[in-house]
Amino acid sequence: MSMEMFDPTARPAARTTVLARRPATLTGLRIGLVDNTKFNSEPILQRMAQHLGHRHGMTVAHLDRKRSASHEVAESAIEAFKRRVDFVVSGIGD
């Protein structure tokens, strides 16, 4: 019988992160919202979207609700976001 030991103090593996291109202006952009199903997540997102709508003329073009906070966004929702929105806000509640 062999046993493999892991050192919990080891450094995490380095990885490269590429940030999304930022829009030059917020005027008229289409927002995508991801509700993570936690308490108050959707009302918080809707309030933020309403504020952006009043201030910048933005509209909510797609809203997706995850199965639970611990689940990833469904692939079909990702494809819908790519087709319908200019940027996505993933919200949390509680």
C-alpha cells in the first residue's frame, strides 16, 4: 500500500489571467446578469441594472439563474451571453 502526501503550505501553481477588454463608454450597453441563487441576489442585480439604465441608458438583455451558488454558469447561458450582451455582472446575495 502506498500513500501520497501533499504539502498544504506549497505555493499555488502560477497561471496567466487575461482580463476582458473594457468598453470606452457605458452608454447604451446591454447588460447580462447572473443570479447565483443566494438570498437577495436577483433584487440587488436588478437594482444595480436599474441604476445603470437611468445613468447610462443601459438595458438588461439576458438574465441567468444558476442552479445553486456552488454551480458554474451553464454552457447554454454562456453562449446566450456571448450573443446578446456587452458585459456580464455576476451577483451575490446574503
